Amino acid sequence: MATQLRVDSIRCSTEAGSGHPTSSLSAADLMAVLLAGHLRYDWDRPDLATNDHLIFSKGHASPLLYSMFRAVGVIDDVELVTTYRQFGARLEGHPTPILPWVDVATGSLGQGLPDAVGVGLAGRFLDRLDYHAWVLCGDGEMAEGSMWEAFDKASFYSLGNVTAIVDVNRLGQRGPTELEWDLESYARRVEAFGARALIIDGHDLAAIDEALRDARSDPDRPSVILARTIKAKGVPELEDKNGWHGKALPTEMAERAIAALGGVSDVHVATAHPRPDSPAITPMPNTAINWPSFALGDMVATRSAFGAAIAALATRPDVVVLDGEVGNSTHADEFQKIAPDRYFEMFIAEQQLVAAATGLAVRGYRPFASTFAVFFSRAFDFIRMAGISGVNIALVGSHAGVEIGQDGPSQMALEDIAALRAVHGSVVLYPADATATVALVGEMANTGGVVYLRTTRGAYPVIYPVGENFPVGGCKVHRASPDDQVALVGAGVTLHECLGAANELAAIGVLARVIDLYSLKPLDRDTLVATCHVTGSRLVIVEDHYPEGGVGAAVLEALADAGVPALRVAHLAVSSLPGSGTSVELLDAAGISARHIVAAALRLGEQ
Amino acid sequence: MATQLRVDSIRCSTEAGSGHPTSSLSAADLMAVLLAGHLRYDWDRPDLATNDHLIFSKGHASPLLYSMFRAVGVIDDVELVTTYRQFGARLEGHPTPILPWVDVATGSLGQGLPDAVGVGLAGRFLDRLDYHAWVLCGDGEMAEGSMWEAFDKASFYSLGNVTAIVDVNRLGQRGPTELEWDLESYARRVEAFGARALIIDGHDLAAIDEALRDARSDPDRPSVILARTIKAKGVPELEDKNGWHGKALPTEMAERAIAALGGVSDVHVATAHPRPDSPAITPMPNTAINWPSFALGDMVATRSAFGAAIAALATRPDVVVLDGEVGNSTHADEFQKIAPDRYFEMFIAEQQLVAAATGLAVRGYRPFASTFAVFFSRAFDFIRMAGISGVNIALVGSHAGVEIGQDGPSQMALEDIAALRAVHGSVVLYPADATATVALVGEMANTGGVVYLRTTRGAYPVIYPVGENFPVGGCKVHRASPDDQVALVGAGVTLHECLGAANELAAIGVLARVIDLYSLKPLDRDTLVATCHVTGSRLVIVEDHYPEGGVGAAVLEALADAGVPALRVAHLAVSSLPGSGTSVELLDAAGISARHIVAAALRLGEQ
């Protein structure tokens, strides 16, 4: 079996002319024994709730993974050998969930294990099923801090259902790893982090078998199998040789190697089925939710409204909340008070926060991960990969923009909209009041992909009546008339500044409509286009964000090909580095307060 | 002294009405002893090359830091008490280098120690001076993976000149930390990572004194002082009490506490001066550089050109190169061949990669940190904070966009331009050929702030002659005529597609100019505006990036208020999730190849 996995890994990558055969060969024995003796998986029913999970954190070993898929019979030899890494194929260079047996996209190292922690949390605390998450890791990725966030959380939450299998093949892309074959050092580290370390020879089939059995045996401690392996094992001329990372074997060398390995074979493995058998993961029932409501004019921070909304959403059993040690600021802790069993404290580890959400989403849950908006930047690569994985996760970031006041720029999200908009398949929402926030939290629980909600620290008046709808992709227009001379476009806190400015403009006879862009992606293009035709494309766009990539860019991207009149846009954004101060001082200093909006509108009126 | 630091921490935060006094009080004894007995710093000459470095990784303890500044006499009592956290003040909520004694902005946890690793690398390997980097860390931030990247690298590089002082006060923002006062667990972890662990009572002045002396004594191993402390120590009614994180004491409580502590005092500390004395850090000499040159038409990847350019730049002694274990792909390793002593392998730890660059920049070096473009997303929060710190660091990201081909979406930077443009003070460059790359690498070494260069995997023809200038903020216009009907705007790989499209269009009688936007931030607005007036704002903008926040947004933001004719823009970008394939297949499938550009231009011509 291991030999076949080696042969197939060589065949598909040589045929493709690229890929990582040597990184596959080092782990072939590990995976052969896992597949034949330990993984419990019904390959015909990948959605089975009791299936184990197999995650290749070292996603570049995709030749090995796909060779395993051939060995269990879910892909055939033709697909493996002729489509790997080809245009339009599902056997991509790094695995993605385009394949039904792949949970998450990997290829950005140090993410598979953190994702598995989310799977493990679901298994231990929510599903209460005995499936196991097996994660093949590289030794190179042990340098990623996110791996240590994962070991820490796996041990903190006693995730005996998570096993990391570290393929310690000593060689990274450009040379030796930091610790090379110093398995004792790895063992000390993972044990210090609370996991069980099992050191083995990764090419000793009996030792692998015993370690895998052992790994599953402790229900309360995650295990880490530290397997000393040889890169390119099985191809003597390349074994343990630097310079062969990420290179396919030339055809002649491949033929020689395959022949020496005994040639192409067609061994099929019958993987053990999970026990007990169980139905597929089913969507959770959608329960009636008693949403909170707020009275017009009340002063309510949207972060508080989020807290009230997420607490209401606790009646939906699929909703899970994750906190980055700021739950009392984001108000995520309102959920904890109602449903402590579905609330996970991830402490100050934002990468693991997002990865756990991803893993929980793999298990069919609807995770809401929450921290200060600015600290999602710490997990940007994880958010990006969640977008590629196509998982449904909600991210709620509070304390956005200069509005936060005295804490200063390190705590101010001023680039989050740019970053989150650029994530594949993302949705970006930014409500201005409590009513909108509650409605959008409801939308988030039913919207696919990475859905980001930006909330505000300070309290602002409720402007929308109970029951108002806020569909994703919509906007709200205030004070519209057919004679409007200018439109003031805001979102979140700047919407209030726009409304104030419109009042001032009205007092001096200037008709300004106000657009609340609570949905920044997708954007209500039609309404913006129609507005431009009314106002002669006179728009004041105001955002509590740096000028690049945010609300202004979202609007301008939407209008670029819309055939609107020549733009006369004033774009007010935070263009210099803010410091400390009150919200009012900082909004004004950034040039995004009502008086600046009035002045900008008047300047546009002269054009 | 410790008492005064406590009193002052309370005074300034109570006066401000916000801040983190309780987190300051726990560390007051640690910092008092450090200041009085161990820190070597000439406060009148913060630019002195031999000064120690003091970094508050727990930046929220700014009341303590500023109280230390008062104690050494560099700020006065009035500034401390009346300006802390006020609008326009330099005593911001979290420290930033607006203060001459602050090296880096902190406040995003888990960054100060990684930054200090960069300082330590400079001290040990470049400056070869015996200054020490003292880093005050919180226990909460020990959950950040970046801390473990830092411990790992500090030990790998034998940085005995770095000491982490961990203020283990047991309480985070919303409750107990994961490990609370389990100092033995912390010790096992840091020792497993190769550092020396020194467990002390953080309120025992003699023990602190001994530990600090001990920490400095081992030249080859970083030390971690694990200090068991009590949050709010010195204010009995708040000591070790949850619910007081980030809250100023109410006035009356503050008065009571200050009185109990003995009232306001005016003790001045004479900090030891560094020895040996030395001159200020001076700018490195700018040496003549023998830049590589490329012949027109040669096929050269811009990543290869970067390698050649950075190798040439090695003659400048202030240039340092950092690799994220892909130096043979980014071609950063060309520098290693010339100047191995100024080349640091950071392995697969991108957060530490960027933080080390930040620390080296603090020491006056010009670091170039390089990895795959997509993996800078892993360090986005570090890049953001580098922007706030105002350090000069160069980031070079290779393998951008779908152009990379078979590796698939996990390896494709498709959101990097959006993210990097949104960093405060950043510069974003994207050369199309080898000549431009070399010129821009030269610019980067003399440009302030976070400067990002995006390079391409594949080889494309050299289109610019040797000696062509590429100023930051410029662009290049090809095939311009006063009768141009449309402009094709590209950057990097899409520039070649635009040139190909312009040829095709010319063959059918359509006059198209091509704009090479090699400088995406800042952008050459004037040229774009002038072009719009020629082409009636008919632009085809083409980018190997998702549609949000990238090249299109950069152009549109620049044109929004420029008074150009009504836009007729076709924006071609990567709008669905790519898979594997060849560059040619993927560029075409994404709709950003020459034939799509031609079609878009013709459609615009009909408008």
C-alpha cells in the first residue's frame, strides 16, 4: 500500500511536471498505515456525521492525498495521473473542498492543525461523537506560531480527538529545518504545551500502527506523533537530498524509481467504517428567534446590539460563539450567559480564533468569531483561506476606526474593510444603528461564505424602526427627493455624521440625500447609479477608514462601468495617522465629521 | 520609586478617565528595578547606538511607561497628568514612536517581543554592541503564536541580548488567563523553546534585581523572567480582582489609593549610561552600486531581477535581507551568496519575519523581508503596526496572482494589493519587467515607510532599456497619441497582456495607449487624468488580483474628484476562485488576458 502511494505520488506529479513528490514520499508509510488500520471513514458518504477527519496541513503533499483517494477507490487512475494540477481539474496543486473528502483548503502552512482544533471542539463538546481528526503536518510548519496556538488550545480543551502526525523529514524548501531530526526538542515543546508526544520511526510500519492506536486511546489529551522520516523515501537517489523540494521527478528518473518500487499496482484499501453508524450531518432546525428591539432615538452602541442579537440567536442550536478574550467589549459574552456550552474562549490567539470557526463550520455549525475589528488583521491569512475553503463563518469586529477614541491607532481598525472586501466570496456589513445590527446578525446566520460585521464602540441614536428589513446587498436612502443636489454616502458611524450634515445643508437650502451603505459587499449598485443620475454624480463619501480600498473604493468600483454622469466625488477618509482623543475630536480631526461633510457638499455644488 | 510609578500610573489614567492602571501596577516593581539598576540608557540621547532598548509589548501599560519617563525626567508632571490620552498629545493610549524613547508602536499584543528579536539580531550580528533589549510582556499575550515564533528565533539565533519580562498577573481583560499563575508551565514552554526561564515573585525587589542581573549575564541564551504578580498591586481594594482591566480608578478611589501609597512624590532616577559610550546611530554610507542590467526582449522573471538587484545592493552595508524559507523561490538567496552575514533565515514564520525587519529598522538598517506575496497576509497585523511605527521596511512578495499557475489558490496573492495599500504610509510597487524591478529595488532602499514590491513567478520580456528611471509615484505610458480612443491600464503581468492587446487593436485600427502603473501607491494621478481627457475616460483596467481594492480601486480613487469625463471603465480582474492550470490558461480563464482586453476595449469604443 505504502509502495503504491509512493508510485502514484511520483506518477501524477511527473505527469503534471510539478508538485511535491519528495514531501509525499516521506509520509507515505504514515498515511498507508492510517488508511489501512485507523481512519474510520465511509468514502461513499463523506457527509456522514461519524466519519473521521483527515486534514493535510502540509497541503503540498497533495500527490499523496490523491493517491490515497485512488487507493480507496473514490478517484480512478486516469483522473489521478492525467488531471493532477491541470486546468479545470479538481485535483488541484493543493487540496481544496472542491473534493468532497477534503474539509478545508490547505497550502498555507500551519493552518490545518488549527482548523482541526475547531473540528475537535465540535466533536468533544457539541456533537459528542467519537470521530477523530488526523492531521498530517510538516516539520517546517512547526515554525509557524499558529501551530503553537493550536497545540495550546487542543490541550486546554482536552481534545483527545485531535492527532497531529508530524512528518519530520528534516528538509524544508531551501534547506534543513531549524530542528532537523531533533525529535526530542519537538517532544519537549509539544509536551510543554500539554500534548502527548509519541516519537517514532516514520518508516517502521509496526511503530506507526502502534502510535496511531495509542494516539486515539487517550480521550482527554491531544497526541502528536513525531515521525522521523526521510524525504523522498523510496527513491534512493533523492533520499534526504536537499534541492528536491517541490520538484517533480524527470520522466526517466520517475520510470526508474517506479520500476525499482515494483511498478504500478492497483491495491485497494477497505477503510474501516465509523462506529457507531449515524446519519449524515443535517442542517440544524431553524428556531423562532425573539429578536431584541430598540426604540427610535435611544442611544445604543452597535456592539451592544450585537450582544443582544447574538444572545437571541442562541436559540438556534447550530450557532456557536468564539471569543478572543474581549467578549465583554465586543459583547459576545451575552451569548455565553445564555449558551455557555456553545461559547468557546480562544484567549488572545486570533489565528486560532478564526481557524476554530473554520473547523466548526466544517462540522455544520454557524460560528460567530468576535474580537476587536483591528485584530482580525492578525488572522488575515486564515480568513483568506476560509474564503478559499468556502466555509460559512461570521466574523464580528468591534471598536472600528478613529471613533474608538483614546486608545490610539494600534486599536483602530482602519484597513479592515479593504482587507475583508478582498477575501474571496466575502460579505462585508457595517450597520449604523442597533436595529440594523440585529437584522444583519440575523442575515449573517443564513448567509454563505466569510461574513464580516463591523460594529462601533460608542452609542449612537437608533434611527430605524423595529421590523425594518436589511437584506444583504441593500442600502437605505434617507431624505430622497427628485431635486437632490448631492448625496452623502456613509456607513456605520459616518452615517450619523451624514445625517447631521444633511440637516445643516437643508437649513441653508441645499437638498442632500443620505445613503446608508450598511452592505459594503455586495453593494446596492442600482441605488447608487440612480442616485448619480439625480445628483449629477455629486457624492460625498465618508468613511472611518483609511482612504484606500474601503467604502470609497466599494462605491467607485460599482460605478466605474455604470454609465453615470462625470463623477464629482468628495471622498472623506482618515488620511493621516490618528492619535488619542475623544471620538468627536478624532472624527473631526480626520475630516469625517458633519462640518467637513457640509463643506465638501458645498464645494461640489459649485462644480 | 515603584510606589511613585504606581501613584503616577493611577494619577494620569484617572485624570484621563481611561487607560490601564491595574495592568501598570502589577509591573511597577519590575520596571522600577529595571530602571534604577539595569537599564543602560542616556535619556538625553535616545539615538545613542549603545543604549539599551525598552519595549512595552504590553502596550496598554502605557501609564507605567510614561510614569517611568517622568521618573527619569524626560517628561514633566504636567505633561504626564494633564495630557495622557488627550487629543494632540504624544502620550497616547498605547505608546508610539512619536516619543523619542519608544522604538515601536505596541498595543497589538504579541508584537513587542518579536520586534525585539530584530533588535537582538542587530546587536549580536551586525552592530556587535552589548546593548540589551528588555521587553515587558503580559501573560495574556503568551497565547499569541507570534510570541512562540519569537522565543524560537531568539533561541535559534542565541540572542542573549533579549530578555522578556513577563508580568504574570493572572488576569486578562475578561477573566483569568489560560495558565493563571502556573509559572512552571510557562517555564517548561519557554525552556522547551530554548530560552532560560527565571521564575520570581514580581513584587520582591531583591529577587527582581537578581533576575535582571542574571538575565543579562548569559550572552548566548535569551532569558524569560516569569514574574508572579498581582494585578492592581498596591491598591488593596482592587488587587487580583476581575473586572478592573482597562478601567481608570474613579476620582475618589484614586485619591484614597494615592494617599495610602504615600501621596505624590518626585523621586528622580539616574539611569546608568550605556558603556562603552558611542556615537549616535548614523546613516550608513551610500555606496556606489553596480546594478544588473537586462537586454530588451530577454525573458526574465521579475523575481529573478529582484534577486540580481538585491545582490547588487549588498554593497550597501545597511541593507539586510530576511527570508521566510523560500529564498530560492523569491531569489532573496542571491543576497545570501554575497553577504551571508546580513542574511537571516526566519524559516516559516512570517509574523517574525516582518517583526524582525521592524526591529532591524529600529536599529537603522534597511531590511528587505521576502516571501511569497500571499504569505504576507499571515503578517498583516505586523505590517499594519510597522506602518504605525513609521519604520522603513521593504517587503518583497513573489508568486503573485493566478499567474503562478499550477499550485492553486492557496499560493496566489489576490488580495495583497488591497491589504498593502490600506497600510498607513505604505508604498506599493508592481514592476512589469526586470529593468523596472531593478530600478524599484533601488528606490525601495531610499524610500520611507512600509514599501511593498510585488514580483511575478514567470519570465516575461524585458521592455524597458537599461537606465530608464522609475520614480516612486510615476507610471510609464506606451503608444500614446493625441487620438487615442482608449487606454489600457495594467501593472506587472497584466502590462504584457495590455501591450499584446494594444498590438491587436492597432491591427484593426483602434488606437490604444498602454499605461504601466508600476507605482500603485502613490499613483501618478496627473497622467491618468490627462489620459482620461484624451480617451473620454475610456479605460480598460486589468489586474491579476481580486476586483476589490486593487489596481482598479487605486485608479478610481485617484479619478473620483479629478473632474474627468464620465467614466467608461472596463475593470478586468479575477472575479471567481481560480484553480490549477498554466499561467496562460489561468490568465485567460480569469478574463485578464489580451483577448479579453481587446474585447473590452472594443465594447468601450461603442459607448
